[in-house]
Amino acid sequence: MSRKSREVLESTREKLRVKALSQWSDPIAREKLRIAALSQWADPIGRAKKVNGIRLSITAEWREKHRQAALGKHFSSDTKQKLREKALQQFSNPIAKRKYEEGFQNYWKNISVEDRKAISEKAKRVWRNGNFRERMRKAHLGKGHKVLEETKRKISAANKGHSVSIQCRIATSKAHKGIPLTEEHKKKISVANKGLRRPPSFSEKMRQIVLDRKPTWRSSIELALENAFIEHKLDFEHNSSVFGLFRPDFIFRPMKLIVEADGDYWHSLPRKIERDQLLDKTAFLEGWTVFHFTETRIKNDFDICVGKVLNFLRGDS
């Protein structure tokens, strides 16, 4: 491009910039543009045309071109300060803040379910790309972008009292499924958790969560004993917490009886042997009785195992 062409281009850009500034400085003109934009997006047909036009115009080449053009360009400190002051001034006004929030909510209300699903799927595809995640990580961390302590305190204060709904947690869990963590990320999580002192209340809470969690897999010997107990109309609990430490296979609380169906392999491991011994000792001190039926005994002498439980519950032993 010649020097004269560049001068003409710069002159045209300056004229357009001055025209836009003068237009937006006029409240009446700004209000007209806002009403026109709202009416356009309120019309489903017009909104669909606009969205499709944007989708067709934003190609991979267009995105790469603008990404390359933006590399190495940053706002100056003065510009950042002006933007920060403008945002603070805007949100310090309750009316302006409420208008912004209402406008944002209305924007999402006007978007169809299909468009929301398309936006969500596109975001999932983008964040599943390891190169994109690494590029975003370097862009935010590798260039000294750190959250100030004051900002952290503000975020913490704003989040106090706000609990995340179950639906939001489920949606977040589903969105993160299938996204593998890099080895570097795993290493960082491990380093961050090392030496982390959890309060006793946290450990107790996590222990209760684990104890209250029901297992999703049942062994064949457990199912056989359970069917026999149901057939004899026995009142029992399955994998419920007892003594605040254990979750046995079957519990008969009125008679203080615990029945364990021990697999030959798993209960031959040293860790499981110690656990079984601890259960027996704790139950003895609390006045309970524990029956351990091995896998081999249940398969070979099933009726004898069930009969032993029935005799104990009837008071015959």
C-alpha cells in the first residue's frame, strides 16, 4: 500500500470515528439506535437472519486473521484505568446496574432453545481442544495476569450466601465430563493440595458423605443373601452406616447383628483383614454380633448361612 493510500485510509477511519462518537454522544440518537436494535432482536425472523448472517461471516479464516492481528496488542495502562473507572461509575448507579441486568436477562430470554444448545455445544467443542486451553492458560497466566488480593476479597464477599443449585452442579459436572486433564494440570493440583490443612469439621463432613454414599455395584453373594432375607421377610438395612466408621453389607439393628458377605479375594488382602478385625473389635465393645460368611461357604453351604442368621434373630443361639 502506497503512502497516499495509507493517508486516505487513516483519514477515512478518523472521519468514521468522529462521526460515531458524535452520534453516540447524542442521547436522542443513541436511544433511537437502542430501540431499533431491540426491535430487530425481538423479531424471531429478523433475529434468525442476523444470527445466520453472523455465523456465515465468521469463518475460520476470519477468526485466524483477527487473532493474528490482535497478537501483541494490549490496552495501555491509561486506557485500562479509564475503562475501569467507567465500569465502576456505571455500576455504582443502582438504576443503571438494574437496567444492565434486566437487559442481559431479556437478551437470553429472546434466544431460542435451539440457539442456546448450539452456543453450549460450540463452547464444549472449543474447550475440549487441548491446544485452545493451553493457549488461554498462557494468555492469562504466562503474561503476569494475576488477580489482586482486593479483587479476591470482593469476589469472596460477593459469593457469600450464594449456594449453587443442584441443577447447576449437575450441568457443570456433565460439561466437564470427557475433558481430560493434562499431566501438568494434575501435578499442579497435587502440589496445591499437599500440606493443605483441613479443619476437623471438613474431614468429618467428607467422611459422612462417603459413609452415606450407597455402592452402585453388588456382588452375587450379597444379592443371594438379600433375596433370602427378603423371602423370610426380615427387617434389615443394606450398606448403612454403623458406629460412624463402617458400612457393612447387612445390618439388623433391633438385634444388633451385622452380616458380612466376604469375597475370597478382596477379604484376603492385608488392608481388608485389618478392617474386618477393627469392625469385629468395635462391634464387640458396643455389644453387637458379627457374622462373616466367606464366598466359598455361601456358595457351598448357603442354607446353613441363612439358617444361622434366622436362629440368631429368633433367639435360638
